[in-house]
Amino acid sequence: MRVRPPLFVLPLFLLAALPLRAEEFVAGTEDLPLMPGLKPVPNSDVVFDKPEGRIVEARAEGATTRAKVEAFYAASLPPLGWKPAGRDVWQRDTERLRLDFTVSGTRLAVGFSLSPKK
């Protein structure tokens, strides 16, 4: 007699094959995903709303590499309307996003600067 797995197991395998997606957003935003494995740096975010657009400065850190962060955002930002505008620089409508990186031992700090496009 052959045993078949229950039908609900198949969707679980399909879900496991999906790429990781962000469950959180960069501090000060509700539309900029935070890469899994990065954690917001407490009290690092500054947010201004101006008539020209919003300004957001935030930092997150984790035990990852610049290449992994760049790959995550290269895959995650275009579906949200962001277009590359240089290395670690993205543009969407009237906004510009810049990422900067600082390494400290095995930890990587990522700075997120969102501002009106000039």
C-alpha cells in the first residue's frame, strides 16, 4: 500500500521555494522593504515631510555582506517602481534612494537616504 502525503503539503513546498521577502520596512517608510537579516538601528531614523517630497534617513545592520544587500534590493526595488540610477542609487517618480555601507567586524551597517529627486 502506497501512502500519499495530504494535499495541504504541496502548497507548503511551493511556498518554501519562494524567495525571501521583507516582512518589515525601513524605519520612517511604509513602502521601502527592509532586507531580512537587517535590523533597524534604534533612534537612527529622521523623517521630514516637505512640499517638495519626503526626506528619510535611516540605518539598519546585520551579519550580511554588501553583495547580498545589493542583490536583495536589485530584485526587490524594480517591482515597486524604482529604477537604477547608478551604483546603490535608485529613482522613483520624484524620489531618489541612496544606500551607503559601513563594515564593522562581521556586521554591515546600511544607510538609507530617501530624498526628493533634484
